[in-house]
Amino acid sequence: MVKATGRTDIDYKGMFLKKPPASIETIDGLGEISRKQRPFIEICGERNLKIFSELGIVQIHSSISHEELYAIAFITLESEVKS
């Protein structure tokens, strides 16, 4: 999250990676239906909410993958376009 925001004053105790209770249905090229639960990040705490508001963040996209001993995560922040 530090890399995505460029901010080092984020309070990590106020950020939670969660899995939604409902699944998302997708259809692949063969017409197979699969249900996926995509993780999302919940931001809590006055300081964090202020930081994300100042940055104009409207959406946080996250992706996590793991295999045996290794894990990797990607965060993409979507902000408002200012004219």
C-alpha cells in the first residue's frame, strides 16, 4: 500500500484484507461458469480515511496469489480525475 499511495504514514492496523460473503460468477471461453470470491481491502480509522480522501482514492483493486511458501499481492488505486 505504501508503494501505491506513496505515503509512509498509513496506519496498517486500520486496513483489513477481506473476502466477500457472496461470490462473483464468470464464464470462460468454453462457457464454463466459475464462482470466484475476490478479496477487498477495508480501510478504517480517521487517519487512513483522511489520507485516502486527500489522495482522491475512489476504489482499491487487490490481487493475491500464493503457492506453497511464497505469496504475492498487487494493489492498484483508482482516483478521481481532476480537471
